Amino acid sequence: MTESWPPESGGLPGPPAGAGDGPGGAELPGEPGAPRMPGRFGPRVRHAVDPWQVWIRRAEHLAATHAQGVPLPAWLRPTRGERRWPVTLSVAVAIALQLLLPPHLTQPLPRWLLPGLEVALGIGLTIANPVRIERRGKVVRAASIALIVLITVANAAAAVLLIKAILENEAGNKAGPLLATGASVWATNVIAFALWYWEFDRGGPVRRALGTKQHPDMLFPQMTSPELAPVDWEPRFVDYLYTSFTNATAFSPTDVMPLARWAKLTMLIQSAVSLGVGALVIARAVNIL
């Protein structure tokens, strides 16, 4: 009888015991270490390692390891909802940045109107899920999307007015305030798009925690190389914030790849906004200096 397959050793699994053996355990001709057969002459032939056999053995080894009870990655199974405070803190920062904008970038609406609505929605969402985001109904979902829309619309209007002021030479003659305004609009843009990615990837935070949608809209490196991450890893809001930041600075995806069409188009819009605001603000500031 042969030994169990795959072996229980931690290394790369080798061939089954007795593979390639002839009758009585004798090695077959042509294999490494095979004796010369009677009546045949010439040097022994050494065969190169077949890469397909290596991959087959590795797959069998991984399958056997999984069968022994190795847990699935956290993003593929139900887990607890993520904590609320990183999202709440980011929303608070975005509201503060909007309140610090110059008055001409918030007209014609009162400067407190949109931030006030955002604060009200943020308080309601915090009451619904004070510690962890685990409760999600139609009302809570609609309020969350409305909050993101308000932040996005307010920041988009500020970006358009800022670009208009630069093109019409009405942005002022001091580089410092101009750079500060541009940085506020750019940072709010990063937070707003991070919220979009976080809210819609695989159906949102609650559906990700439930593990009801297996196909990701955004592919993180830990999903393709699970051996490089702990078994309890799954994307959180900080991961989406980092993705938004790198997309806004590189004007293209970096380590996180968009798979769904909505994710590709959202990244496209974010890159265009970041490029337009950054290029114009820096060019104007350099011209002033």
C-alpha cells in the first residue's frame, strides 16, 4: 500500500510513495536513479521537473489542508460588523473642512445649510449603529447614501467655484490661502469617494459582514494572496480611505483593482476631479509666487 496523499509536512508536497516504481519496488528506466536494464547501454536520462505536476501537487496539498479545518478568509464568511467611529470621524473632518472654506465657495446657499444637514444625518446614523455597523434597513441605507450625496455635492460645487475663480483670475493674489483652499477641497474629495467605495463594495458594510455576496467589486491584495494576511482580515473603512487617497494622488488605481463597472467609473471621476483641482491650484499658486 502507498502512503497517504498529500503528506502532512508543511513543505511542498512530493510525489506519492512508490510513484514510478516498477514491480517489486524497482525503479523504472529513464527515471533519476534507475539502474540500467539488462541488454541496454548508454547513460541514464534525467527528466526535468514538470511544472504542471508541481502545481497539481500544490493544489492537492492546499485542498487537503483546507479539508483539515483551516478557516476561510474573513471576507468570505459572516463576521461582526465593523466599528462606527472611523466613519464618523472622517465625516466630521469633511464637515469641518467645508466650514473652513471661503464664503465665495459656498454661495448661493447659506454656509451652514449643507453641513447642518450632514450633521443631522450623521447623528441619526450613529444612533442607529452606535458601536458597530450591524443594523441596516431601508431607512438607514437611504440616510447613509443621502449623507454621502450631500458631502459630494457640496464639495463638487466648491471645486467648480474654485476652478471658475482661478480661470477668471478671481482667486486672490496670495498663494497661501489658495493652496489651503485647494487642499481642503482635495481632502474632502478623498473622504467623499472613500465613503462611496465603502458604501457600495459588495453591497455595503452590513452585507460584507454577512458574507452574502462572494464576488468583490474591488479586489484587494489580501484577497489574491490570503497567505500574506491574517485569517480575520477583511476590508474596513480605513482600507477604502487608503484606496481613495492613492487614486487621488496617482490618478489611477494602485494596489486595489476595480472589478465592477461602477467602481471603474467612480475611480475615473475621482481621478479627473483630483487632477483638475490639483493642477489648476498648483499652477496658479506657482504663478503668484
